[in-house]
Amino acid sequence: MKKLVVLVLTLALALLSLSALADIRVSNLKVEIDSALKEYAAEYSKTAGFNVEAYSVGGGADYSGSVKAELQAGNMPDIFVIEGLGGYNAWKDYIEDLSDTEFAKNTSVGFVVDGKTYGFPVAVEGFGLAYNKDLLAKAEIDPATLTTTSALKAAFEKLDGMKEELGIDAVVSMATSVAGGMTWVTGNQNFSAYLSCGLPYGDMTVIDKMLAGEIDRDRLTAYATFVDLLFTYSDQNILLNGNYDDNVNAFATGKTVFCHQGNWIDPSLAAMKAEGMEIPAMGFIGEVMFDDQEITGLMVSAPSWYVVNSQSPNKAEAIKFLEDMVATDAGQDYMVNKAGMVPAFSNVTLEPAGDLSKDVMKAAGAGDIYSWGFGYLPDGFGQNNLGPIFELLAQKAITVDEFVEMVAAQATEIPALVAK
């Protein structure tokens, strides 16, 4: 009987010890790294002295809205994501100063406001038009020549005339629909080409003008013409109805020659390859939105940042988790090998395996890059205000000129949104 009592007490103490462990919650925006992040968090928890629960909200879902809902429910995550100044302004009362952390000293792309580092860069990412090397070679098209809108149009026309020969359904895989959750691609990622493409890295000229409620009409018309070209030669079902998986799968299976996405699709491609699918060799060309200026570089930036909830009782543990991701072999292996990301930290020397990530790393190393700008716009503006306009253009419900007018009208709303 005495042994039974001792056993019961021992189990009770063990359960009490487990329940005393801090549980930190990590809210992640990049759904494509969900399984890798969860695996890393689980392994880390085994020896950390506290439990890490990672979960993902993204792929078209309203991420900021989900965090706001958690706040209202009294279940705010300990680590969450912002995508730029708009996100920072929306959450600055809940964001911890990370300036004294070791990882802040090892990156040049941390999220900084007034000289203080608040954000841990999730990765360095780049986007443009991914292309199938074999299909372009069969069509005798050199991707290095695709540096202007007219050159791209000529290539699209040639490829469109070779559909049967190449075994493709369409030239481009791109998705725009609000229902498919793809406005983060159009209203955020793609619109950054208008804001920054062809300008010196970090140039704020076009961004500042838009924050003041104005547009560069000639530049926006050139951009809209480029976007309309992509839409015209896209698989129309994917364009108008498709989601992320549809977008990527058509390209991965050789049904399109180009795919408008970023190197963040590398983990998805690696998963397909692991399941026995033959994945084509691929590379990137840039957002070639001009005829009077050649574009050879890619849009490259830290697209988002982890921030620590300053009002969390577990913020010290949350910072330790982020520090481990950068400082240890296991953390670096997770970032580069498991999640397939281009590291944003100078002390990480591993190189990614994916073709697209290698192209991004090469472009970044050569300085042949343009910055992203959508993060400076009000929180949710790209997806909610601009995304539906892209969908209308894709549907041919509006013309290029009408697209320009509608974007210009939305821009006039920005100063009031910023002032809130």
C-alpha cells in the first residue's frame, strides 16, 4: 500500500512538473514551412525546459486578422509575424525590443525602427518568374534575353504556338482569385514590382509618393501592361479559380513554362520530389516591366519578421527559441536544409539545395536585386484594397487603363489609413 502511495505521489509530482513548464506559442505565416517548423519546435522542446507549440496561418488567410482574434480571445501568441511598417504600426504596443539579442547583431535585414531592432527576419526571399530550363531550351529561348516586356511577349507568343509540341497547357502559371486566397501574391508580392523594380535597393521614391496618396502614372501603366501580359498567357482556370497548390503543381509537373512565385516554393517542390515526382531544373528571370530599361535582377528582401509579444510572461523563453534557431547546428539545419530557406544571418554558412533559392542567393551576393515595398503600405492594404483589382484585370472585366485608375483611387485613401 505504501508503495502505491509513493507511486501516486511520484506521478503527481511529475505531472505537476510538466504542467509548470512554460508553453510558448509561435504563430507562423509561411504555410510551406509548417511541417519543418513544427518538427524543429518539437525537437527543441525536448531539452529546452519549456514547450514550443508552432502553428501556421497563411496561404491566403487573413493573418493579421487571426492574430487580432487571438488577442481578443486572450490567447495572444508569444511569437508572431509582421510583414513591414504597416504591421509594426498595428502591433507596436505588443512588440519587444530585440536590439540586445545576438541574432540582431548577425543580420543586416532585421526589422529596425529608430535604430532599434524589433524583428527577426524569417528568411531572405526573392521572387520573379520561375522558368523550366528544359522547356525553354526545347523552344530555343535563352532566358538571359528576357529582360524587357517586348522580349518576354515574343517568347510567350512563341511558346503559346508550341503547346502541343512542348506538352504544356499554358505558358504561365499564376493565380489571382480572392476566393483562392491568392491576393497575397498579386496585391503584395507582385505589386512590389511597381514600388521598387528597377530602382536602387532601398529607394523609397515611389513608395513615399504612394504613402502620400499619389501614383507615378507612366510607371503604373507600364507595370499594369506587364501584369496584363502575364494574365493573358496564364492558364485561365488557375488564374481565375486556382489556389497556391494549383499554381505550383502546374509548373512542377511541366504543364506551364513559367510560374509567378518565389523561392519559398522550394520546400513544396522538394516534398513532391521526395514522393517520387520528377521536378524540372528551373531558374528565375525578373519582373521585366519595362521596354526602355532592362531588368536582370530579382525582387529580394526579408519578407517578414518574427516579433516577440512584449506583454507575454514567456518572452524570455521566446527569445531563447529564436536565438537557438540562429546559433545552433540544429537551428541552422532547420532553416536551410529542412525549411529550404535562404538564411538572413551572417553566421549561417549553409547553402540551400533548391534551384530557386540558389538563384536568389546568387542575385543577393551580386547585388543584382530590388527591394520589396508592400510592407510600407498600411496593414492589409495590398491584399484587401489592391488584390480584388488584380482579379478584375485577370477576368478582363477592366482594361489596363481602368486598372491604373482604380489603383490610383485606392492610393488616395492611404494617408487617412496611415494616420489612424
